[in-house]
Amino acid sequence: MHEPADFTGSRVEGYRLLKERAESLWERDLPLHSNLANISALVRQFLDRTNWVGFYLWDAAANQLVLGPFQGRVACTRIPLGKGVCGAAVSEQATQRVADVHRFPGHITCDSASESEIVVPLIRAGSHPQVLGVLDIDSPARARFDAVDQSGLEKLAAALVSLWPG
């Protein structure tokens, strides 16, 4: 991770700092896409060995994810429910941590350089949970993401959902 020069703590502490910075960047009077664009840039700066960081937003009427703000190469624009790693995260309502995307059944290749991926669903809790989208991060390194990354990114996602308008 690319911590500030004065940061010497653990990766867990680094993720706490990332979450804190993301919350401080969020401006309630800005459009959602503006906030998500900044968060994408922040996460991309913070994590090493990533080639794509961004959001897919849920379109309930079309039953699919639609490309949102991101940092990286050109991406797939629509992902149906249950398709690929992102679609699996939504249909299972659970984080998908994939060490080797080439072994993931139905993986959608948007960037041939990607080797591993983590996708965290963004779900507003309640009596009828509402899927908002996913945070998707790809890496050109196999097995790039571990349990510390998953936990830290899930905490970040929960913070983003709490700030999400609506």
C-alpha cells in the first residue's frame, strides 16, 4: 500500500486510515458519480499492484450492473446478474475474492492483464436489502488480495453505503 510518509502502522491500520480519508472526501452536496470518482482515485493510490479500481452501479430495471466511476483501462459497461465476479458478488450478496480469475467460472475478461480480483457488494441493509452496486478491484498479480484486504475493503464499503444518498 502507498501510505503517507509518516505512516508506519500495520495494514489493518492502513485500511482504517483509507476508510477515514474516504469518509472525509465524501461531499453530500456533490452528485454520487463525483464522490465515487474521488473514492476510486483514492483506493487506486492507496493499493499497490492494481490495474483497475472502480464501481459498477446496480440498475434494478435492467437486472444488471452498469459501469460507474473508475480508474484504469477501458472496462465492460454492463454485467448481468450472476455473470462474472461482479455479478456473482451481487447474486450471492457476498464479497468475491478470486486468486486466479482464469479459474473463475464465467469470468468476464475486460483487461487481459488482470490475474486476480476482489469485488465487494454495496448493499443497504434493512428488511428488504437494497443492492447499490459493487466496488471492483483487479490486479495483474495472482493472489493479490488476502483476508486483510477483504476486511478493510468491506469496512470501506459499509462506510460508503452509509454515505450513499437515498
